[in-house]
Amino acid sequence: MGPDRECVNEETLTLLSDAFVANNYDLKWLIRTIAATRMYQRAPNNAAEGFAKCEPIRLRSDQIYASLCQTLGVTSLPLRPSEGRRSPYEMQRMDAGREEFSRIFGFDPSTPRDELTGSIPEALFMMNSTLLTRVIATPDNSNLITRISTNVLAEEDIVSELYLSSLGREPGDGELKIAMEHLKTSPSLREGLEDLLWALLNSPEFFTRR
């Protein structure tokens, strides 16, 4: 398979597929056949073509929702603001936000992988949702920013922790510089960190698996 998951040797794949069908879809036969080939038994060379790149894949709606919950340190995203009374029906639906999220971010499984792109409603939800801004700004001990800023003193380290928590990597030099400049001009450190986390959650990188 190539980097885009395309077949790089169609003739071999066709022969193997036809033989697999002829052997009544016997997986043991398939594994033995592949393992017995000279190609499989060859020692790997030092070339890294097979690992040259990994094609980014857009996450499914349930994966995006799970990533948001994990990053923000919550078990679910509330559908409505916490102010006011909830109906008995809403109380029973403790994770109603997941249904709303799936409705907005849902996708057709038959859509080719390279055609999976974000939509305008998805972008508007992430940018304007009071649901997200409310969870980001909640000043309790479970809040991501609260936890990090309580245990980490240096502002650069706090920025790095936000990148690690949301994107799974350290910020680059340019990214760190931009983040630090923003923190200096923010009314408070807390507000600056909330802005930064909001930006990371809205970045294309957050929605892709690499």
C-alpha cells in the first residue's frame, strides 16, 4: 500500500484476492501464503520510503467528541447552559450534547476518505458555541487550564502543556512565540490561555489523525 492507501502492485493483489476466494476465504491459508513469499522473508533495507509520510485522516464525529471531552477534562459536553432548571427529560439525557454534536458533525460512511472535509455548520459550532466557551472558562479544579496553571509556574511550560493536551505535541518555536506575545497583551493570563485553548481546538490539526 502506498502513502495514500492506494495499491502499488495491483497484479499481485488481484492474484492473491482470487486465490483467497478460491480457498473459501481461509485466513490461515492467506497468512501462510504471504509469510512464505520471498518478499515477506526478505530483510528490510534502510530505505524509509514506506514511512516517508502518514496521510492525515479527518476524525469521525464520535472521535472528535471524545477528543474534546478528553482534552477539556469532562465526561460529556452539556447541551444547554447550566443556568436555570432542566426538564426531567433533559435530566435523563445526561449526554444529550453528544447527540447534538453527532447531528452537526455526522458524516456519510460511504464518502471517500479524501473527500471528508469540514462543513460551515461544523466550523460555526466550534467557533461560536457557548457550550465550548463555557467548558473552557469553567474555573473549577477539573478544568484543563486550572489544572495546568496550578501545577505549572512558567508561562512557556503552560503553553506547551496546552499543546500537548490538545494536539499531542510541543509547540514549534514560531507557535510558542505567537502564544507568548498573545499572553502578554491579554487582560489576564487566564483569558489569554482560554483564547489559546479555543484556537487550538479550532485548528484543522485537532480534527485529524496523523
